[in-house]
Amino acid sequence: MTVSDRIGNRTSGALFALAGVLFVVYPAVRPYAPNGAADGAAEFASPWWLVAHLSAVGGFIAFGLALVALGSILKRTPGARAAVAAVVASWVGIGLTLPYYGAETFALHALGGSGLDEDAVATLAESVRMGSAQAFLFAAGLLLLAVGAVAAAVAVARSGLFARWAGIPMALGFALFIPQFYVDAPLRIAHGMLIGIGCAVVALGVLRAQSPRSTKTGA
């Protein structure tokens, strides 16, 4: 393995690890209304609202960059085509998803600190979140991210460099991204941990692929 290969593996591993950590942070520090109630001004105005949602933004970007680095690692393996599909689907998905997260992060935070009464805040928050254009693009983006993560799992399985199952937890986490919005805080936090663990498994696989045994297996 060349020096550039080692750098590529370490870069990919670090990016997967970073993405995993950020997706754990996102639901763990996000403010939740008590007793499962809808988010309100207090949650939106909290500085932790910004920290949580910017962590998600960083997680999406780190994940996309990690897939680019992974594609470079897998380019001479049977998983190369699936890795390219993972990069394309994921980056289109990220592009469609991030505008929604921008509104969720900054517009709702400003709304929470606006001094409006709770009914007005709830009405405006609903219009920010559930307008037909933004809701469609958000759902399409997350579905494409799920497709990208599944394609990445297929690439990992076919590559011969990792355990065949190594990409499955990560793919499952992204496949459940939309459903987790409809569950209570503990399950949302568990979902973040699933993505974190899934990304960590892939990161460790990438780093272990630097060993002589792993390099030989993938040749």
C-alpha cells in the first residue's frame, strides 16, 4: 500500500468517524418539549437547537466526503460501481436536504426568540416546515441519502476489503431517517446512536484495510 493509499484510508476513516459522532450529537443535545408535546418557542430559542441542527448539517457533509474517499479506496475492487452510485445519490440527497436544515436551524431559532405567542410560533413553524416545496425536497433528499447509504453497504460487501455485513448498520440508520422524526426523544437518540455505530464500523473497516492481510484480500 502506498503512502497516498494510507492517507486516503485514514481520511475516509476519520470522516466516517466524524459523521458518526455528529449524528449522535444531533438528537442527543436537541431540545425536546416535555411530555412529547410539539416543539415550541422555548425549544427553538435554545442555543442547543443551533448546536444540534448544525451538528446534523456537519454530519451530512462529513458523510458525503467520507463516501468520496471510500470510492477512491474501492476503485479497483468489485464494489467500485456501487461506490460511485453511493457518492452520486448521497450528494444529490445532501444537496436537497440541507436547505431544509438551514430553515430548521436558523428560521425556527429566530422565530423562537421573536416574542410571539405560542400559537403564532406554532403556526409559523408549521409553514416553515411543511410547505409543499420544502417538504417534498426534504423527503426526496433523505430518500436519496438512504439509497446512497444502501449502495455504500453494497460496495463494502462486494469489495473484499471488509466484512460483508460492515455497511449494513449504517445503511439501516439512514434508511430509518424519515421514520425517526415520528417517534419520541429516546428512540430518536437511539437512532442517532445507530448511525454513529454504523459509521464507526465502516471507519474501523477502512482503517484495518491498511493491514497487509486486508490489502492482500482486496487485490
